[in-house]
Amino acid sequence: MKFRGYKLVIVATLLGLCVEMNQVKEAATQKNEESVEINGYSVYRSNRYVNGDIDLTSISDRKFSPKMMQPRTLYEEKSLYVPFQTQETTYWCGPAATSMALNTIGYETTQSQMADLLGTTENGTGAGAGVANAMNAIAEGSKYTFYWEWHQPWDVSTIQGKIVNAISYGNPVVVNTAESPGDCYINGHDIGSPLYHFGVVSAFYNYGETVTYEDPAYGRFEGFWKTQTISVEKISEAAGGRGYVW
């Protein structure tokens, strides 16, 4: 988690709304993305974008060929047990959230390990497919393949469908959010300044109309809730201009 100026919230949102992402990827991927060997894992990522900025250049299928997860059943409701972690530093919400998600599917990762794979700095963790790439480096060879999805706040049906799909399949969803004072959707996030943050969606109900959100900032910062069940519309709004890994 990292608090940044109002200008970055506006810039990130406008970029998410206006940029033709495919054109940007095709033009810039080779220049900005690199394969990094870290502790025996190979990760594609860009180091140019952190937290309040967004990375439109890295793509999650450079190493892992695309395949859609196909759960045998799309449930009306389903809850996963996610081993909870409080983020170990003020800026390790990304490492904490991804570690929680990977631990859920049986990979005992640490926040320190994920911080290395994600390229997390004191400025935070970059939004973009590099997050999915880091998770795929850990889960390679398993049935799980993670995908980064850029998201706009009005696209409720897409995020709802992918939450239901992912959790029905057996893995939680890592959500990257951007909220500002007076424009917060997740309980505890109205901190008086802009907030860029990562958390985990671990359950859904009524075919995804409501979801359970788990917040690694709990225990690190006063006022944050450990878990809460909120509408998928609120998650969609919070993730608008940012995205999620499913």
C-alpha cells in the first residue's frame, strides 16, 4: 500500500479509459519487458511502473500460452479458505495478497519471495500482467494459470463472471484498487488520502452478487477490516482503472 497524490489517480484512470492497450503492447513490449531470473524462477516483467502508475506493456502469455480455466461447475456460492497474512511492511500489500492467493492453492510462498518476483519497491508493486507472471512462475506445472485483467468500473458483469469462474475453479482473485477520499468503496479505505492497494477476493454468493474481500493491511494500519462481504459493484468501482488477477 502506498499513498500518492490526487493527480496520479486521475492519470491512472484516464490511461485506463483512453489508451488502446493492444497497440501499446505491440509497440512497447519488447522494449520495456524483460525476463528476469530470481531465485530460480523466470519472470517476465517491466520495472518501469509502480503503484500509482500502470503497466500497459507486459503481457501474461509471453511464457504461458493462454488457456481459459474451465471449472466443472459454476457454483451459486463458494468460499475458499485463504490463509490470512498481514502485510509485513507499509508497501507490501502486493506481496502479501499474492502470497495469500498462492498459499490457498498449496504453494507456501513468503512475502519476501513475492516482493522479489513482483519487483516491489518502497513505491509499491506495479499494476499489470507482471503480477500474474510472478504468480505463474510459482504455480508453473500445476493446473493453475493466472491472468491479469485491466478493468473499468462500469464493467461489473465481467469482473463478476471471472470471480465466479476463478473461485469455482479453486483459486482466489487478487484485486488491485485505487480509491480517493470521498470516493471509497471498500470499508476502512477512506483514509483521507489516495490509496493504491492489493487485496484478495476469497468467496462469492448469489452467483457473485456479493463477495468476501480480505485485506492484508489489517493489523498494519488502524481502521482496516480483516474481512468483509460487500457487493460486487463496490469491488468493480474500487478496481476501476486498475485490474485484477484471476
